Amino acid sequence: MTRIPESIVESIKDKTDIVAVIGEHVRLTRSGKEYKGLCPFHNEKTPSFYVVPDKGIFYCFGCGKGGDATKFLMEFEKLSWPEALRELGARVGITIEEREGTAAPAEEQARQSLFELYDRLSKTFSWLLESHPMAAPARKVLDTRRISLDQRREFRLGYAPSDRKWLARFLASKGYSREFLVKSGLFSANHPDWPLFADRLIFPIMDSKGRCISFGGRLLSGEGPKYLNGPETAIYRKQDTLYALDRAREAIRQSNRAILCEGYMDALSFHAAGIKEAVAPLGTAFTENQARAIRRLAEKALFVFDADEAGQKAIVRALPIAVRAGLEVEAALMSGGKDPSEILEKEGPDSLHKIKDFTISGGDFLIGRVRKLFDIGTMDGKAKAAEFLQPFAAALDSEIRRDAFFEMVSRHVHVDPESLRRDFEKRKKGQDEAAADSRVGGGFSDLGRGAEFSLLLAVVNHAAQFALLRSSVALDDMEDGRARELYLALEESYRAGTMDIASIVAKIGSVDLRKSVMEAVASGEFDEQADRLIDDGIRNARKKRLGKRLEFILERLRDSAGGETQELLVEKMHLDAELASLKDMRDERS
């Protein structure tokens, strides 16, 4: 282990401003001689996290975490003690020399090597974008979207060459081993020499310290997904990261509001228009961790997702998550199916400023959705509207706010607010009872748990089956938040090669979820017929995913003007065949 002289440690501590260090990550307000804010280590809506500058410490009365600035960085940024101390030393102008004969732990060395790799590659990609003739199509896209040269440099935008052999050759020439590159997240898991990014405009993804930790890429030509996102690695977790947050942090603090966009280019377009509070999730649905990261900086969140149906559905899913984190939520209405990037391109920055300033509340947005989706003139339509609004009502943290929401809904949907309230309480009671039943050891098919959560519980108990699960079912296919968290814990353990139950449980953030998993393990309810339970669960999850895609295809066919009808029909044929195959497998098993 690296040994750092005590005199240097004390000098760094004496010169460190703990309020400044923590204030970069938590929105602090003065309270007498102390500062307080929302704890970054657990979800809370009333501040219980205090920083005491006179003593150089922080402490949370809610979760009990505390310590000095070094401890904060270790907990918040998942750094080792030497890493945290080196970072503090750099802030106060003290360089820590590595002593001969000492070595950092292998995990720390691997993380540092990844940071160095991504930093080097992002600079190379940036140089290619700015200087190389083959990057002309990428520069044209940015010119068309009004992204200036200064903006490109600020966000370190880049270009990945179309030659799919280039990246492996380039990195090998810099001394990187094949074994290291396989784990870097830059190459296909099935074809280690095949880069994920080729002939793409590159968006470097930064952590809170401005270090490049991953990439996103926009396709410029050929076939493939329009946008591609890097996989999770030892230095990158999608659910914890927001694109451009490193650049938007101070503006979010000052305006007390974050602007949530759907993708890289949309967030970049807001910054290009001089609106610096814009950030974006990274190819996944908006997460609780991302919501908490925003709440530490501001009290409000404005969702400016695309105007198409997918974008509007994404806002519906995101609003309760943001509200549970303690955020006041708003939504922007965009007409004509445009996204922020198109608006900047075609109408200029003034139009983006208008979008930012003309918004509606999250409740008004949801009421607009139910009026569009359901026939509220009928009894059945009113009932469906009430059910649709349930998650948002449940996320509201006070009876007063919930009653005000019900009053607003009643005016627009023409339902008695007291009926809405009773209906809400009835559903909530049923959900609470189902959850209680699952905690006392309900079976695999227990409705309180839900099929997805039950499937993941079974896989945790028989972790060798996770390889089969991840090859058939993606994280994004999971709608149950508990199932998603278990999937992530299993994925982390799978990548680390530690698939014992203790290691998996240690990676679960929720204390209640850890308890549920341990109870399921101890009960032995998954000891028998586990293979069949898991096979059935995976098949049902695939069937659900295919069914959703089929619904989308059918909707497109209804709306199609004829130009893409043939392609849609071909895809529908393949989906029908795959669903039939799954049905045949079920019939054979029954």
C-alpha cells in the first residue's frame, strides 16, 4: 500500500475547505455556524446533512454517515483513501509523491488505467473531428445543428473513424494489452477486436470531476442504431450519471432548476443557445439516482423530452421518480414533433429560450395526457384516467399536495375529488397488503411481488443462471424498480466474477431490498424447480418485450402513409413467428 507521510496528510487537511469540497456535490445553505443540505448518501426530502467547517467534518443525522473531507470523497466518489487524499492535495497545491517500492491496490490501478485510456482516446477523437478530412460528415452535422467550434472543444466532441480495425491497432501501438482492452468497454463483448464506435460523432461522458468515463456515439452512415451508448465499466454507471452535468452544475445551482433533455444533442443545443442548466440521461430511463443528483443541486426539474409519443411516455415515467426525490416538476410542450436540436437548427436560440420559459406543471402535463389517451366522457375512461394518475399521486409527499392534485384532476376529468381520494387509498391499501404478503414469504407466483421481481429473486438464489438471463432479457426490459436494482447488482457481480450471494447482496443499495433477498434465500422457497421457474420467467419477459414491440409496429402501421408499410409488415411477421415459438415452448412444457 502507498504510505503518505503524516505531516503531508495534516497539511492537506489544514488547508482544505470542507464546505467548498462538499458544496461541489451538495447544495448547502448556511445555518448559524454550520451548513446543511440534503444527504447525498440516502434519499431524503428534509435536510439532515450538516457540514461543520470549524471542526472540518460532515455528519448526517438521518443515515449516520460522517467524517472529514477525505471520507466524503471516498464515500461519494468511491475513491480509495490515497486517491481521495491526492485529489484534496491537488486542490490546495500539495503534490503527493509516490514512494519507491509502494504500489496501489490492483483495483485502484485498473481504475486509473481506465481513466487514462478514456482521457487519451477522447483527445484523439477530438483531434480527428477538428482536423481530419474523414471527419467532414461529422463536422457538417454539427455545423447544421449550430454547434460552434468553441462548443465542440468545451464538450470535447470527437469522431471515431469508419475503419473498424483502426482502434485496436491504435491502442495496441500505445502499449495497451488485449486483456485490458477487453474490459475497457470500447469493444464488442463477442468480438474483442471490433470497436463499439465506428464512423460516429462522439460525445464524451464526464464524471463530476470532468474526467472522461465513457462515450456516446451518433451514427453518420451505414446501418445500426442512430445513437449508441458505452457499457458500464469499473468507472462508469449509467444510472448514476447525467450527460453534461459537469458543465451544468453551477448553472443548475444558480437557477435552482435543471433542464432534463432526452439525448446528447438536445442537451448540447441548449448549451449552444446559452442555456447552461441542461443535462440528459444516458440512453436509459430517468433513474432515482439521477433525480437525487439533481435534487442535491436544485429544487426544480423541467422535462424537455421529444414531442413524439416515445418522448411523452418517457416524461410520464420520469415525473413520479423526480417527485419522490423531492423535486418540483414541470414539462415543456413542443409542437410539430420537434426536439430541441431541431428547434435550434431551424428557429434559432430565441425559440429555445421561449421553450424554457413557457412550461406547465407536471400535474397539468399528466392531465393533458389522460385527456388525450382516454375518453373521459365515459365511466370506463374516467376509471382508466384515475389509474393512470396513481403513480404520480403516490409520489406526492404530503396530503395537502395530494388533495390539491385531486382537486385539479376533478375539474378536468369531471370526477368527484373525494371519489378519487377513496379510489387512491383503496389501490394503495391493496399494494401495501401485497407487499406485506411478499415479505412474509409468499411463493414465486405471488402477485404482490410481481413476475419480474420474482424472476430476479430466483436468479439471485441461483446466480449461475444470470448468464442465461442477461443473454435473453435486457435491463431496459424491466419495469419493476426492485427487479432493475437486482439486475444491476447481478450484472456488477457477473462482471467482477464474484457471483456468491453475499457479494451480490452487498451491491444492492436498498436496505429493504437486501432484507427481502436474504429472506427469500433463507426461506428456501427457490430451492426446488428453480430451472423451470427461471426458464418460465425469462420466456414471459421476452414475450412481454416482443408484445410491446408488436403494439408499436401495429400503431405505426395504422399511422403509416405507405412509405414504410412493407418494412413494418416484415418486422411484424418476424415478431409473430417469435411469439408463436415462445407459445410452442410453453405448450411443450405444460
